[in-house]
Amino acid sequence: MKKILLLIGIIALPLLGSAPSSFAQDDAMALVRNNYPSLYKIFKDDLSNIHANYVFAVDVSGSMKSNAPVVQPALKSFFSSLPDGDHVDIIPFGTFAKVSQPGYMGEINDGLKAQLNQTIDNLYTNPADADIRGYTDIPDAMDKINQCLTRYSKDDINFIFILTDFRNEDTQERQIAKDDVNRIFADLEANTLGVPTKIVTLQLNYNPAWPGFCRPQMEREIFSKLDVDYRTIPVSTPEALRSWFDALKKEMMVDRLHTLVSQENKAVEVAVKPRITVDGKVGAEIKWNQNRLYKEIKINDINVVNAGDSTGVAENTTGFRFITDKKATDTQEETEIDLELGKLKHKSWGFHRFKDELLVDIDLPTSFDTELAQLKIEKPLPSPTVPMKKWVWTFFLPLWLTCLLALMLIIYIIGVIKSIGRNGAECFTGEVKIKDSLKGINIGKSTFLKSQRKSTVLIPDDVKVQGPTINDWKIEVAKVKGNIFLWGKPKFRVRLVKGASKSFTTTLHKQATWSDSVKCGPNTKSQTHMVTIDYRKSK
């Protein structure tokens, strides 16, 4: 029976050693799963793959010896809960700081946890550290912290803990020298740039009336200027420190999730390239990259800063207003989008100098916006305000159509002007012949009609003819003006105005010949003349 119990103990011992770590991880994972369900589904496979580095700078100077019962159990409980694969560095410091000592650092596993427990037990009594139990040199401790940070991967999370009472007996509580402050800040800034980092100062023997000889200075001149999560935790009892570390165990899983989400969030780039046409149409080319967090993009609002609101109700002092195309605010899934955003209007027609700024308010909608807000992660949402300058044509017709119509109008006016000129200047320049049909001989011929500008010509008034009856008939040739609005050309109307012949009226166009017979007497036996007008000949 004893052998069986011994065997069970041998088997159970390593399991019990790893149980706190497993239970703590399960509790922390449950916290993430319950509070961030959507993000947990996305990143659950990555949470166990991201590692953390823990740097503990522990003040072991003389004034801190009384805090051993507070510090030691809290650290041992915390180390037992850390997952395998994480890294720990313990830096004891006092008169100076020691780093990278065996048993004080390494990758977390069961063997290192056992060594760390032994280290913590001897933290304030180790004879090897007797030379550092004088005063408190915090600048040297910060230098050793930076030395550790240089060894870590930029893909990990860094947790830095400074446990001290901020008392310095040997230096009469003096401030840190300016050169030391500048050096520490420069090194921390370089080592934490782009790396999720949490810095916590755990002030032991906290008294509100005693802020610590250099803590306010470090907060003001170093930590507040860094892109890190910094906080100070006052510790006055063992229970307070242990409770804080217990809460930190769960918080660190949230920090891992925060790191994963932040890395994915930073990978999103949204670029907006606005444009404006001469007709006042405003558009934009939007390019962005999808990832596990963001699958679609939406434009919340489009506005021209000084040209009124998106409804186009208001006008700025230059008379412009902007009308939003509502289709532009639809949700889009394409990573390259060319959108028509709206149109500029002006209170008067014509060309106007537009000089303003376009504002495009973009959103990346998700179903877990609340979870991102809980993690204090802001979406990479550019709201570009892009200056635009252009001469804009504001009219109810586009510029190309306006120009085409204007050209057509100019051509039409030119045609009208030419028609007016032709109707006024063109004259009858043909040849008139009168022939005695009975005798078959020409008895008259016109020579006077060349460049004739009279509106009416009577034949044969000015035609020299032979025969006593020639004046018993007359033919009128009158110029009839064309419709200038239809670019009409002048015509010449030929009409019998005197004579016994049959009545006739005809129109003579340019390059035409007309002829007809005219009787000179009162009856059918009267003499007949054949009148021919040839408009094709010019003399």
C-alpha cells in the first residue's frame, strides 16, 4: 500500500507543479472568451503562440528588507502561473544592479520555476548580493532593464516591473541627474518602439505624503513620454500586492489579445485620392487592404469643408455648395474603389475659381466595434482633408455640350449673316432674248442686266427691239429674298404683267434658263414673241 501511495505521489508531483499554471491560463482564456467573443474566435489559435518577456527589477537595499514578506510570496505565486515559453529576468539592485545571473533568468519551464522559487527565497539574504545592499541606484537598475530589452524579439510583449520603496538613504533623496534621465529615456524609447510594453512601478511602503524621491521625476521626464502602458501601483500590505498580481495574470491574456489585434490593426492601410472635374464632379479613388479584422469599408460622410454641408443647404462666401451622391455612402467590399462622391454647385452660372478642402469620413464597420473600444484600439480611419484648386464650370449642361452648342450657335449666326449679305447684294446677271416667232428672227437682246441691283426689272422697257407691237406686253423679273434664319438664298420671280398671252408665273434660280411665248395682240392671231431668260450666262 505504501508503495502504491509513493508511486501516485511521484506521478502526481509534476502534475501538481504545473496545475497552477494550467488553471491560471484557463481562467485567463475564459476571461478573453467571455469579454471578447468575436475577437477570440479570430485570434484564439494565435493567443498561445505569442510570448511575453517579464523583467523584474527588485530593490534589495537595506530599506527594503522589511518588505520581504510582501514581495516573496507574491512573486512566487506569479511565476508559478506563467506559461511555458515566456521569458523572465530578475534584476536585484541596490548600490548597483546585477543582471543575467544563473537562476535569475531564462525561458519558463518547470525547472526554471523551481530555480526562481529558490532565488526568491534568498532574494534578501543571498550572501553574494551583500555588496549591493547599501543605497538605491535606480538609474543603474534602469540601464540593466534596457540591457535585457535589447535581447528580446520585437514580436513579443514586454512587461517591466520595478519593485522599490523609492527611498535612498545614502544620497539624501536627490533627483536623477539630467544626463541619466536623457540616456534612460533614449534607450527605453529605442527598445520599446513598435513593441507592446507595459511598465509598472510597484511602490512598497506607500505613503501618500511620501511620493518617492525620484518617482515623480521618472513619470514626468521618462515614462509619460514613451509609447507604453505605464502605471504606478501603491503597495501597503502583502494582500494588496498578491491581489494585484492575481488580477495581472488575467489581464496579461487580454494584453496578448491586444497585441494581436493591434498588429492586425496596424497592417490596414487606407489611401484616398480625391479628384474634381471641370464640371464640378467630385470623386475619389480609395485603396485599402482587407485582413482578419476588416472585410468591408464604408464612407460615412463626404463634405467640402467651406462649401456647406453634405445636403447642399449652406453656401460658403464664394457661392459654392456641395451635393452628396448618396450612392457613395454604400458599404463596399472591393479593395480598390472608384466613387463619384457628389457635385459642386454655384449660385451663378459660368467659370468659378474653386479653392477648398475635401473631407472624406471613412469607416471600417465590424460587428465587434464594442470589443475594440474595450481594448482601446482605434481603427486606422483616415479622414483626409485634401486641398483642391480648380476652375469649375457651373451650369445645367456639361462643359463639352455647352461648348458644342455654342459652336453650333456661332456657325448658325455666321450662316444668317451670310444669308443677309447674299439677299442684299446678289443681283440678276443673266441674258434676255426676244425672238419673233413668226419671222424666226431675234428682235431684241438685253445688255443692261449685268450687276443689276434693282428689285424689279420690266422687260422689254430697256430692251431695244424692232416692231411696233413690242410694248403691248411686259414681263416682270423681281428678286425674292430667302429666309435668312434658314440661310435662304435670293430667287428671281418671272411674271407676266401686261399682254394678251396666258398668265404665267415662275421662279428662276441661279444657273437656270426660262423661256415662254408672249402674244403682243389682243387675240390668238396676234404676233407671238418668244422670251428667253438665260441665268447661266454672266457678262
